Amino acid sequence: MKRLCLAVAMSLAAVGFVGEARAQSYPTRTIRIVVPFAPGGGVDTLARLVGTKLSELVGQPVVVEHRPGAGGNLGADAVAKSAPDGYTLLLTVSGLAISPALYRTLPFDPVKDLIPVTEVISTALVLVLNPKVPITSTEQLVALTKSRPGSLNYGSSGLGAPLHLAMEILKHSAGVDIVHVPYRGDAPLNAALIAGDVQMAFVPQLSGLPLIKSGLVRAVGVTGTVRSSALPDVPTIAEAKIAGLETSSWNGIFVPAGTPRAIVSIIQKEIARVINSPDVAERIRAVGSETVGSTTEAFDAKFKAEVARFAKVIDEAKIPKLD
């Protein structure tokens, strides 16, 4: 028995030594950042900003690869099944914490098959309307939808994405009926909003702010408990007495389970350096988002807590599961 325990201990030590040795030379080749949404959206913008600076800091190419579909789950699944060597990163949104409760089945387990590396940014979601909709507040929107149940529609960046769940929470809390029209990312959603193909949507502040500032869409509310510094005249959804949208969304980096701890630590430190560099931080804050760069332990705890929280929200709101 003692020999068996010694053998196991020696094997674990050898694995740790190999991980440390690999980390000493990491990275030696191109790093991929997988964005599980279509090009042109907020996550894509952030990935390119982070990727450019990361390449500069580590001295290796960093490429952004898009794997849109299933509310971000196709890209997440691809990363979960990638080699756990630190060369494939997932940059995704808080929708990953929603998926376990929202989908009947998933081809991967977000908690077991991925390692949360660091929260990159925290950002509000903004409730926006096509300017042709004669509404200037969340209260007016609720009144209009109650008078015309099922006659208005809203867009999202995909089934199960945070933008989808945010509107479903609003619908449940306000007791209104609005038809859902899913798209394959922020960019096609924004195009549909501008064209009037959908009347309203929640959008990430990161990608929505330029549209709001240019008058292409009208902002009537933001998530969170305080107003956004980038949109100080736009009330929070909570100010309209609608509960459930008091938290902000986040973008975070994940890697496949099994990635050596030493490499995970390097990635966390480098991403934190990237987003806290003055030029990158300034661009992120200019659109009302906040840089985070949390430790792996802190982000892991937050991710698991969000999985539990969203499961409760979905259950209480009786939001039907997706196939």
C-alpha cells in the first residue's frame, strides 16, 4: 500500500514538473482567442484589442477566431475539446454561466470542462429601441407592450445569450409579452435594430455606445444598481421598478480543463497586464466598461456563483429550456 501511495505521489510530482517545464518556455507559437459570436460585436472588438496588446507583450502572434452559434456554446465547446496547452483561449460573456440551466443538454460541461482564467471587463447592458418606436423610457415601453401584447419584437445575439436572458427577465418581471428574434451575434443584431427589423434589444454597452451616441438607436435603460458613467442620463432598469437586472455582464477568459496550473497563471498575469496597460484601459473605460483582471481563484468563485444564481433566476421566471 505504501509503495502504491509513493508511486501515485511520484506520478503527480512528475506531472507537476512537466507542467512547470512547459510553462517556462510558454508561449512559443501562435495563440488563438476563440470568440463564440459573429465578427463585429462587442466581444470581437475586445478580443482584437486584447489580442494585439497580448502579442506585443509575449512576442508571439495572437489570432482571433470566430465560432458563432447556439448562444456562444459552439465556440465554448470547441475550446473545451481543444488541447489543454494554453494556446487556445475562449473569450466569452456571462451567458456561459446561463447555459447549464437554460439548455436541456450541452455537449460539454462549462464548470468541469473549462477553467475560468480571469474576468477581463465588467460592462452594463443597455435597453435600446429603434428610433421610430415612440418611446423614451422603460416605463413607457412596459405600458406600450401591455397594451399590445405579442405585437412587438426584440432581438438578441442568440438563444441563451445574456441579451436574450436579460429581456426574458424583463418580460417576466414586468408581465409583458414581446416576441423573440435571435441573431448570430451583436453585429447582425445591431444591423436589424438600425433597420427596424426588430423594435428593441438589450445590447452590450461596449458595442452599443457608438450607436447610441450617433442616434441610430435610443437608450432607455441600463442594467446594474447605478447609472453608467458613459450614459449618465439613462436610468437603470431598477428605477422603473423592474427587478432581476441589478447585475452587470462580464467578459472573461477560459481555457480547457487540464491546462497546467503554471500556464494558467501566466495567461492570467499577461491578460491582467494587457487590460491595465494605459492605452487599452483608456479605450475600455471610454465606452463605459470597467477593467477587472481578477485572479483565477476569484473568477472561478464568481463563475460558479453565477451558474447557481442564473439557475435560480431561470427557474423562478419559468423560462423554458432550449433544445
